[in-house]
Amino acid sequence: MEIKRGIAVSQGVAVAPAFVMESEGARIARKFLMPEEMPAEIERFEKALRKSLDEAADLSRSLRAKLGASYDVADIFQMHLHILEDPKLREQITNLIKNRNFTPEYAVSQVLRRYVKSLEATGDAYILQRVRDFDDIEQRLLRNLLGEKHEDLSSIREPVIVVARDLTPTQTAGFDPRHVLALATEAGGRTSHTAIIARALRIPAVVGVSGLAGAVSGG
């Protein structure tokens, strides 16, 4: 029997079948618009932005209702709201569409990953934990642009332990503790928002488990 070790970020013990969640991250191909396509594509981005704002606000409200007023976990998604509401973010994405003829998907990917690179360049351990929040925001915008649904556990009715290379705050916040008995990831740290949400939901969690997802899935 092989023993994997990581960082315990939420206390507890659980035994259940593993449910391996695939990473949602994807590279968006660089594509260009024809001039006549631009007005409709800018409006498509605006609609995706509005929907993303609504989703983040709904998630913040539902967490407050679930966890009570004493918990500030919902503030994580208030931070997501502030980022999405930032006129600078909207302007940067729109300018790439208008001035570089980028598709909205590619413009979103370029701008959000620029933010991620600036965070990574600091080398600060706490700031690096915020990278996953920008990944989360990028994925939300891309899903709404592409009309895709994100992978969740809403159809799971049996107890599982979620195993993943990494989890976004949105994915973790959507877990039902009645069905997700624990979670384990390869990435993450004690101060990551995923860890904070797991503790608030009282879901036992271990992060930083090297090679875990491949070992469990056989990949």
C-alpha cells in the first residue's frame, strides 16, 4: 500500500470511493475577428461579464445563508465581484477586442493570465495562493462566453472523496458535505481560498499531495 502525504488544511477523517475531478483550465487559441463582427462580439463579452457578476453574487449570498453571518468565507466571492466590476479589467479586455481584433475568449485569457503572471512574479507565498482566484474568474468568464457548464457534483448521490490536481474556490464552495466527505489536491496551501472554504464547510481536506491525481486515476 502506497502512502501519500500532504498538508492537512481541514481536520477530519473519511473513507469513501475517490472521485477524480479533471482540471478546467484550457489554452484558448488565438483567433481574430472581422471588423463587422466586432460590435456583436463586444456585446457577447458584456453579457458574459454580467452573467459572471450575477453568479459570483449568488454564490456569496448562498454561502452566507449556508454558513451564517459569523463566517466571512462569502467575502472571497465578494473579492471576485470587485475584480469583475473593475473598470480597468473590462477596459483591457475590450481594448484587445477593438484594437487587436481578438475574440472575447482570447482577450479574456490574455488579460487574466497577465494578472496571474504579475502575482507569480512576486514570489510571495501568500500572494501566490491568490492565483487560483484569478484562474477561477477566468474560467467563469470563459464558460459564460462559450455557453458551457462547469463540472460539479450535483449529480452525485453517494459519498465520495474528491481528488484533483487543484480546485477553484467556486468548485469547493459547490460541494455538499453530505456527499463530499473529504477532498485532496496536489496543489494548494494552508492559506488558499479553497482550504478556507473547506474548513468553513467542515470538509476534511489535504493539499500539496504530490502525484495524487495520476496515482488514483492510473494516469
